[in-house]
Amino acid sequence: MDGHTDDDLGRRLALADAAYTPFAPFSDWLSEPVGLGPWTNAAERLADIRARTPVDAVRAALDEVRRAAAIDTGAIEGL
């Protein structure tokens, strides 16, 4: 036994409930700025790497990624 009583558990749950802050409604999100800087930087780096990589190597890498995604999808769906 862990030494906690039902009353302790009830108090801890009440404290957790009191500390909970729900997500803001989606309508509030419209005013939030969207920072695309990191995504833009990553896309530029990937484009640079792809431009310097032989077409066959890019094609092989994309085939491998697609195959892995198909296997993962099948596993998720229980196939």
C-alpha cells in the first residue's frame, strides 16, 4: 500500500482540478501571431541539400520514406 488514504487522493485530485487551466477557445487563436521562421529556415535548408544531392539519391530516399510510412500506417490500422 502506498500510505495514501482516499481522503488524501480526493484532496490531491481537488488541487489538480483547481490548478487546471483549459485551452483557450479556437476563436482566441485567430489573434495569435504565427511564427513561420523555423519552418521557412528548415524548408530552405532542405531545398539546398536536395539541390546538391543526385536525383537518384533523392528518389531512393523518398521511396524509403514512403515505404516506412506505409508500414507504420499498416501497423496502426492493424493490417
